[in-house]
Amino acid sequence: MKFDALVSGHHIVMDALPEVGGNNSGPRPKELMLASLAGCTGMDVISILKKMRVEIETFNINVKADVTEEHPKHYTSMHLVYEFRGKELDPEKLKKAVELSQDKYCGVSAVYRKAMPVTYEIKISE
Amino acid sequence: MKFDALVSGHHIVMDALPEVGGNNSGPRPKELMLASLAGCTGMDVISILKKMRVEIETFNINVKADVTEEHPKHYTSMHLVYEFRGKELDPEKLKKAVELSQDKYCGVSAVYRKAMPVTYEIKISE
């Protein structure tokens, strides 16, 4: 059940859990959909904030998704939590950066939104 | 631009290309959508063929996708090429396994199909 995906010269290992015949030597393929979304919008946000000259100390994105119980077991909604940490961060600029990614730039989000609701929230701390 | 995704305990690194400020230390996030699809349907097919007692020597899946030139740059179609190699493989059984994955089991394909056409072909060699 272990698959090695060659993606632009990089190897990404995927595997199933032991209970379905795998060895858990990599994430489940479906879960990569969530990493793809987080990486896509994350890079957008960092690029936009750089242009806005906003400096953040740490940036983390959590993605949660609902999945059906019946086959094909697929995601029916996703929710992103953007977590920013830094000094005197302007909430409006962070919101603007996230909105620009979600509404204009993130191609992964654009596809997923055709299939399900993709929502988000922003958390800011010092 | 480098992001480290923690997915069920496994680290997946994504990065942008140097021309957009990255170091290419991992694949682009959007491309992970294709790895996700290949891994999902690949595991289905292997599981189904095992139940059918079909033994294959090598199994490879190539995924190609069309992407828009305008923002948000997103995939508009995907095409999978399933490549099987083995002795005296029954084309009907291979076709059945792929169909079962695409029509019934693969949750990644189920989502992508809501957003774009997902097509496939099967290649068999000894």
C-alpha cells in the first residue's frame, strides 16, 4: 500500500494504516489534499504580507475537514484556522492578505470551493 | 516560502520555486493535489486486485492536469494513465479494478470530479 509519488523531482511517500494493510510509512493520500490547501494559501499569505511589509514571528495554519462515512469517503467541508503571532500586528492587514488568497490567488481553494464549502478564521497573538 | 505540513504525524515539505522566492526544497502545494489523487486511486486498485488474486509486477500512475493561466491558477481537468506490467494480465480485471476505484471508492477523485473532468486510460505490458 506504500506509494512513492515523484512530484517535480521530490519524493512524497503515502501509505495506508496497518488495519487496512499498510505500514503508516507516510500520510494517507486524501490527507494530502489538506496539506495542499494549507501550503497554497500559506504561501500566498506570506507573499502578500511581505509586500505589505508586515513582519510576523510565527505563522501556522490548521485545516479540519468533514468526511463522509459512506463510499466514496470524501471531504464535504473544510475549515482553515490561520494563526499569526507577532508584535503589534494589524488585524486588517492580516485579514486582507487571507482574503486575497482565498478570493483571488489560491488555486487549490478555487477547486475545492467548487466541490464543498471552504471556511476560515483568523487568530492573532503576541 | 517553505512550509512543513504535519499530516498524521508525517512531515511533508512544500516550497516555491526560486523565481518566486522559494528554494524548491519540496513540491509546489498545488501539485500535491495530483499526488493525492494518484495515491488514493492507486491504493484502491492494489487492494481490489489483491482480492481478485491478480498479481502485478509493477504499477505506475501518471497524472497530468491542465491549469489556467489567470488567477486563481487552478486545475481545470486531470487525466490519469494507469500502467500495469505483469505476466498474462487480464485486461478486464484491471479495467474493473480501476472503474471500481474511480466510480465507487476514491474519495479524492469524487471531490475533484465535482470541480472538473477527471479522465483515465489503462496501459498494460508484459
